[in-house]
Amino acid sequence: MYALLLSQIIDGGALPVFLKILNDNHPEDQVITARAIWSLSFDDGVCQQIKEFPNMKQKLEDLKSSKDEEIAKNVNGTLYVFRKGSLFFRM
């Protein structure tokens, strides 16, 4: 059920909106969006879609050293899941 909900968020067009928000340089919005992406990335199928979405991975790489600690934390969390996969759902 949870995985279906995550897929519906992505299939509903969230990724273009997320990328636009990350590109808009409004830190408060970027923090929330980066956290949402990180949360969604724990599903392997959704994680793959996020990684493959044009320009998303590059934008996350660009933000990983953000001066805003919350943005950096959330982005680095997502990039960690990209590299290591989600151990959370394998337990």
C-alpha cells in the first residue's frame, strides 16, 4: 500500500515540480522539497525514477554542499540512498 502511494506521487507529476522548486533558490522550499525527495527515495522503484529524472541527480549533486545545513543534510541523505539502496525496507 505504501509503495503504491509513493508511486502515485511520482506518477502524478511530482518530479518536475520538485526540480523546479530546487532550481528556484528559495531555501525554505528547498529544505522541504529535498526532505520529500529523500523520504520518497526509500522505495527502490521510486528511487530509480528519481535518479533517472533529467537533471535531478545533477541538481542534488549541486546542492549537497549548500550553505543551508538542512538542505545539505536532506540532499546528502538522498544521495546516500542512491549509492547504498534502501536498507530500511529490507529489514
